[in-house]
Amino acid sequence: MSRNYFKAVAILVGTVLGAGIFAVPYVIQKAGILSILIYFPILLSIQLTLHLFYAEIVLANSEKHRMVGYVGYYFNGFFKKIAFFIALLGKNGTLLAYIILGGLFLHQLLSPRWGGTEFFYTIILFIIETAIVLFGLKMIARAEAFLTVLLVLAIAGLSWRSLGFWNVDNYELINLKNLLLPYGVVFFAIGGQSAIPEICRLLEKEKRKIRSAIIWGTILPVVLIAFFAFLVIGVTGVETSSDVMLGLSTQLDNSMMVPALIFGLLAIVTSYIIISQSLREVYWWDQGIDKNLAWLLAAGVPFLLYLIGIRNLTGVIGLTGAITGGLYGIILIAVYYRVKEAKNSKRRTIFKGNLRKRMAIFLSLAFVLGTILEIWNYFK
């Protein structure tokens, strides 16, 4: 396998292993450990299908776009505006969640030795991340490959150190009252659509490897997320918190919290870089904004939201999951069908199956119901 193949897999793995992973143990604990067997196989299949759809859309077009641009190409300007609005809400909300968590983890990791406020560490991390995005795809691919390897090693180290604190009595099998709670959070946590155009560009000379890279880049992090949730709940039980680290800190000693925080920090950084680049390209490619101004908008807007005090992590992730998980999925399916029906499309078949319209309608309705459910939970 080529170096670019492993970079492509690393980019998708690093994108999926983002802020959502830290909310998954909390909702799984509330719904019962058996909910892992319900949600992960089903939602993994759906997300993998959406990832393959997106790749096929990208390969069918020679011009560089993000999903907003593809909507504008295959539909009219009104639908492009709707897609742009959804993309802004979803991506800015995601980046805001990463900013909140990134500063929190870096502060917890370094402040015992160096001092300083959480706000100070948030600014430092923000500057580093946005600088990487400014230098473009090659810098991102190198950083993602390196950081993803460190991320997997951190997960392995945390898992090994936590085994002595694991207790089977901490698991509740099922809680029917909260059984619907994990839907939006898990769907948000295992999505990696923002990385698909990068994968297609990295492997543009090896197109036959794109499907394999997407499959492995989707499955591997989802397995890690499920394992992470299983492990955390086994350690923290009813003390499992919405940001995970708070619950872990009550059960683990200080030496064990270091690999946990490193893991958390790496997960945030790897995903932030890809999502920020994705939002930059929405401004740049799809809206025709100068690339440097697009970079400033992609970095500045979510940080401004942080500065004005929007820092409720659970609320941000829940509402963002409702937007990106549901509405974005409907848009992607609609564009995929237009690509499939285009007579002059130079499609390379990435999705090997045949998504019938009845199934597409069923998935779209499921996305709508999931969105309504998440919004209801948010305001409730």
C-alpha cells in the first residue's frame, strides 16, 4: 500500500475520533450497555454508506467543491442557500465543541506544572491548529497521519492502565426509559464526511484504493469508540460524566489521567484540523471567497462564539448532531441520486450496492425523526 493510502485512512480515522467520542459513554451508560449492540452496527452501516456516496459525488465532478457547491450544481440556488446555512451551523457548532474541549484538556494536562488559566491554553491550542490549516492539505495530511498514530497509542495506553479499575458491576444492561438517548450523539460521533474530499484528492492517482480507504477509515475508529465507551463505563459506572474526563478523574489516579488527557487532546486536534479545512473550503470553493479570508472566517467565527460565552458542551454537541447527522444526510442522498442519474457523469462506482428509492426515503425519514428527537431532547 502507498504512503498516501495510509495518510488517507489516518485522516478519516482522525476526523471520526473527535469530540463526539467523549459524549458517547455518558449516553450509552444512561441507555444501558446493550444499546451499543443496537446503535453502533446500524449507524455504522448508515455512515459508511454516506461516506461512499460522498466519494462518488466528488469523483463525478472535476471541479473542486464541498457539499454546498454540489447542491448548487445539481439543484437551484435556493437549495444551495439552505445547504450553506446547514453547513455553517453544523461545522461552526462542531468547531466550537472542539475549542471548548481542547482548551479544557490542555489546561488539565499542563496547568498542574505550568499554571495558567483554561482560557490561556485554549488560545494557545487554537493558534497551533489554525496555523496547520493555513498551510493546506499536505501539511494537514502529514499532521493527521502523525497525530492519529499517537492517538491510537494513547487509547492503547489508557486502556491498559484502566483495566485494574474495571468492574463488571458498573454495567446496567438496558434502560428502556433512555433507550432513544444515544441516537444523535452516536450518529454525530461516528461521522467523518468532512474528510472524504481530502481522501479523494490524496488518492486521485490511485482511485481504486479510495473505497478501501473509506471502509477501513470508518470501521476502525467506530470500533475504537465502542471499545472506549465500554471501557469507560466499566471504570466509572454511574459516575460517567458528559465530558468523560470528570468521571474518570474520580476513579483514576493522577498518573493515569495523563494518558487519558493526551488521548482526549489528540482526538480534538486531529478532528479540528479537518473540520476547519472543510469549512474553509465551503467559503473558498463554494462561495468564491478569497482563500485567506475563508481561512479567517473558518477559524474566527467559532472562536468568537467561544469568546461571547457559548460553552455548554452537551448542548453544543446535541444540537450540532441534530443538524449535521440528520439534515446533512438527506442532502447527501439527494445529491447522490442526481449524480447517479446524470447522463454525462464520469462516475467511478464507489458504492457497490443499489440504494433503492424506497430505502432512500426510509433513511431520510429516519434522519428527520432523529433530528426532531435531538432538538426535543436539547430543549427538554
